[in-house]
Amino acid sequence: MVKSVGDDGSDVLRDVNQLINDFKQAFRARDLQKLVELYDENATFSGECDVASVGIRKGREAIRDYFAELFKDAAHISVSFKTKATKQAVLEVAGEMQQHSGSSKSKSIVFTGYYKISKLQTVSIVECHAKFVFVFTCSKQEKKDSDSRSRITIKLHNSMLTPKGRVHIKGHFNQLMQRVL
């Protein structure tokens, strides 16, 4: 079963938007620790510029390695989400599932859309125009004092180049780099 999130008054859209904002901030700051903490321990990731010899990355350490390589040699880097997390772009898949002897309930949330990664280097800007698919696990953990909290993590992140693909803008960017730095 697939349905729009938020129809039942849930806070899932708010949680997805917060995670995306955290993702953008950690990405721009090149904070590998904060970035990989957004992913589930056993997350799967496939980047927009993957090659078959590298394959799909599984687990936080492999995801950290991908982002470390991406951030290397960048004077500035950012990600710009062209698709906003709305009821139309964020869907709940299936229903709630019991996990781990009934201690928490979780549901899968899917967010798809488009983003652009911009990387400023010494003599060029590289823009990667890509389509993304995020699958989040949203779990509500019950506490003994009847207080509960939701935890949302990235379970799967897939990124594919759009037909526009990678755009290389060449030039001398020293003045622009001085403004950015």
C-alpha cells in the first residue's frame, strides 16, 4: 500500500524536511561525521557517478568514503534540492511493521526528486544534475514513561545523473573563491 504522508496528521513531512536540511548543512560544511549519522548503520548508497568496479556502497563507512572522495579538492561544495519534501513527493510505503520483538514500530518513507551538486575547484565549477531516491526508516520508539519519539534515518540513497548530467564551467575563479571562502 502506498499513500501520501501527512494525511493522518503525522509529523513525517516535518521530520523528512528536517533531515534534508541537516543533510544540506552537513554536506556544505563537509562534516562527514554528521552526514553519515543521518544514514542507517546498514544503509545502501549508489552515487550519481558510480562505476561498476566500485559497486553499490553498504554501511556508514563505505558511504563516508564516497563523500570524503567527493569533497576532496573542493574549494566549496553544496547540494541544492530542486524538489521539496511535500505530500506529493513523499510517500509512505506499506504499513507499520513490528521490529525487534515489538520494541519499536517502523515504516518506510520514500522521497524522490531532483537535486544539483555544485563543486567549486581552482579553475572550474562542476555541476552534477541528478535525480534522487531516498528511502527513510521512520521508527517510533516507545519508552517506559509513555513518552515516545520518532527517529528517521536514510536506509537507501540512490542518485542518478539526469540527461543534463555533469556540466563543467571552466575559467579563473580566484575572485569568486575569495568571496566564498
